[in-house]
Amino acid sequence: MLASLEPILIYFMQKKAFTLIELLVVISIIGMLSSIVLASLNTARAKARDVRRKSDMGQISKALWLYYDANNRTMPQNTGGGDSCGANYTGAMQILVNQGHLPKIPTDPGSGSYCYHNYGRGNVQGAMIRAIFEQELSTTSGIPPSCRPFNGSNWCRNDSNDKQYCLCHPH
């Protein structure tokens, strides 16, 4: 085996510099490997953000149940008119923070936002919270207890490529 490699080893030992072709080949190989690593790293980051979103949804869910039990079977009111992903969410979560059910207002770890909507008359029927995931597979069940699909609304549609997850609280 070494005898067959001997001419190659002698060739490289006698050379004092690399040719331009050799350098270009090495650089292109390094470039391809680094792009593969970066692509898989971006996927891992997106999955990590989704894990954080699931955790936040679970934390908000527990806080809403605590609020529901402590406040005569009601949910926090909508505070932002039709802006369920802005003022409604911030206002409702601030109420949960003020009452000690949440340590702080959870925020989306990516570029998206969480949404909250109280869908009951006189806020006694319940509320929905929503997050949009990046890597999770589509689901028709959401995270229990889930209201997906929720008919009559754009929330938590049951589309084949939909990555929205909803949680509903008491009906």
C-alpha cells in the first residue's frame, strides 16, 4: 500500500508551493462545507425558537387558567380594538403580570408576534392565544387544550401549509 503512495508523497515533498488550481479547489471545498454547516445551523436555530414559542404558549396557558379561576370565570378584556397581535396581547399579558400569574410578558423570539383575543361576550366565554411556528409540522390539533380549527375567524386555520398554533381557554 505504501509503495503505491510513494510517488505521490515524493511529488508533494519536492514541491515548494501550491498551484492556483490546488488553492481554488481547496477554497471551493471549504466554501461548500461551510454553506452546509450554516444551513443546518439556521434550521437548528429555527427549531430552538419554536421550542421557546411552545414553552411561552404553555406558560401563558397556565397563567390564563389561574386568572380565570381567580377572577370569577372571566378572561382579560381586549384592550386594543381589532389589534389582537399588538395592544390586545400586550394589555392582556400586562394584566397577568400585574396579578402575579406571569413573571413578565412573553415575546416572540423571532420576528413574529404572539396574539391574544378575548372572544366572549362580557369576557366570560374564553380567549385565544396564537403563535406562528417556523419548523413545526402543520397540525389540526394545536397544543392541548386547542381550539384548532376555529371556524368563523382567520385564526388557526386548518390549511395544509399552516404553521399557526392556537390555545383556547374555557368555552
